[in-house]
Amino acid sequence: MFKKVLRLALNLKIAYYYQKYYKSLLKRNNIENTKVETEDKWIEKWSVLGKANPIYYRLFSHYIGNNINIIPEDICRNIIEPILDPLRHVPYYSDKNMFDKMFKSGTLPQTVLRKMRGFYYDKDYQRVSINNTNELYEWLNQIQINKIVVKPSVDTGSGVGVRLFERRDDKWFDMGSGAELSIDIINKEYKDDIIIQECIEQSDDIAYYNPSSVNTLRLTLYRSVKSDECHIPSAIIRIGKNGALIDNAHAGGGYVGIKSDGTLCNKVLNQYGDAITEFNGIDFTKEHKIKNWDKVVDFAKYIGTNIPHHRLLALDIMIDKNGTPRLIEFNCVAYSMWLFQFTMGPALGEYTDEIIEYCAQNRNKASRTLTL
């Protein structure tokens, strides 16, 4: 009983936070918080999963039209995600240091070094001894790579903690701040769990949007509860601002919707829903398209089939200089449906009804892991 009360309190807290945040977005974008057309039908549709707060419909319908498949973010977070992505399995799949065990060689950037629970391991998970900066440099300078990415492997998101370093005269320097990499930086900023990978050169086609950042494709991956087939209901490309090293919207980047044939939409948005048609000097009213989009979709489906416990994933994919898709990471919590619903349409697209039906039948599985 006590756990149920705590879960309810947690869900109410999440709902309150989102309501407050979305009210601020309505105000920022001069959208009235008043009833809109087909709102009653939207409420009726989503109420089978909980109280449907119309604030989500009022905001996103302003961007993508009055489509009753627009997902309320609190219901997505409190009901849909915990059912499609059981929280008991999340810690394993959220550790970036475990990705190399899930996928075939060439799927990910090459791992140079990893730190897991305070101990260092090589790419093959063999223990190595690194106790000071000299030993760290001895290890890094063995590799035929001149740029690396250092990032936390757990408890991370929105690009937080991601730093790029380049080799200069056998020393490694932060490409943003210029600070020299040291064991002290790793111990202080990353503590016990990090991954160090090669920094892959992106394709010229993707670098066109901003050459200073690795511009990633964010795809929704849904593995059907009916057929077990993998589908891509929605997708965007994230683009860093000129001179930025990361593409995340929270760091000043923009994002553009990708249609089912790989063609980009004609607007770039920021994290607050501000829309422009020109970004980094590029006119997005002209046609732009992701080359070999079918190859990207097939690659995403391969990823989905190798994550058996989860059915709703947010995949971050980059295209390397050879035109080959590479997985940067995937997320099975905090799905960020707003990215898609500012740009393309309802995040779950044509699979919305299937997901609502399944989740309504399995409400008892929408529990959160609590440590008491």
C-alpha cells in the first residue's frame, strides 16, 4: 500500500512539473490556454490511460494541427513508457558501456577505454591498470585516433558531460575549452562510470548542416506489441549551431522533422518551439533530404531487434564519412516526444491506437521501481 501511495505521489509530481512547464511554453509562444477544436475527442481518447490534461493538445495542435493522436507527455512518461519499457530492465540498457555486448562490430564508434564502477577496462572488457595521467596517456597514445569523445556512461542525457578531445604532440586537449585531459578531470567530473570512444568523422552531406558538431538523427523506434516488427513512426535531425561541438537543442542547436521518405521539413525549431526557416545560413524552405534514408531505417530496425525487453526507444544515429549509419546511443526512458510533436506530427504516428489499447489492458504493469 505504501509503495502505491509513493508511486501515485511521484506521478502527480511529474504531472505537475509538466503542466507548469507547458504553461510557460504556451505563454512564450503567445498561444492561448483555451479550448481548441476537437479537444473533447482528444480528452476522450486519452482518458482511458489517465487524466488527459488539454494543455498538451493546445500547445502541439498549434504546430501540427488538431490531431487527436498527440501524446500527453505526463501520460507518456507515467503510463506508456513504464509499460513498453519495463523499469526493472532500464539500468542495464542505459549503461553505454554495455552497448558493445549488444551489437555486432561496426555498429558503434570504436571504444578506446571504459571505466565501470571505478575500474578501467579495454574495448574487450579486459581489466587494465590506469592510476595517473601518465598511464592514461600511455594508453591513449597507442591508438591510431586523433580525436576522442569522453562521456558519462550512466545517468546522463541532453549532451551533459560530453567532451571532445584532440591529440596534440601526444597530449590531449578539450576542443571547446582547451583544457588538457587528466586523470583528475576524469575522477572529478565523471567519477566511476565513463566511456571513451573515437570521434567519428560524419558524412559531407550531414556536415553540410553544421561541420563543427556531429549532427545526429533522432528516430522513434517502436517494436509492435502485435507483430513484434520494428517501425519508425517519427524522426528528426538535430543540428548544432555554428561553431558548437554538440547538436543538442538544450545547447542552442536546432532540429528539423524528417518525413517518411527522408525529406526534411521546412522549419528549424529550438527547445522552446520557436520556429525559423533559416539556420546556420541554410534555407530550409528549399528541399533537403537524408541520403540513403532506407539504409538508416533498416539500421534502426536492427538495433530494435537487439533490445528485447523494450519496445519504445529513442535512437541517436550518425552517418559516417562512408555513408554508414552508426549508433551513438539509445534511450529507453525520458522519450522526449515533444521533439517530434513540434515538427512532424504525433510521435507514435499510426501506431498510437495499438499502443493505447495495449497500455489500457496492461495498466497494472505501469509501475516505477522504488527503493524503500
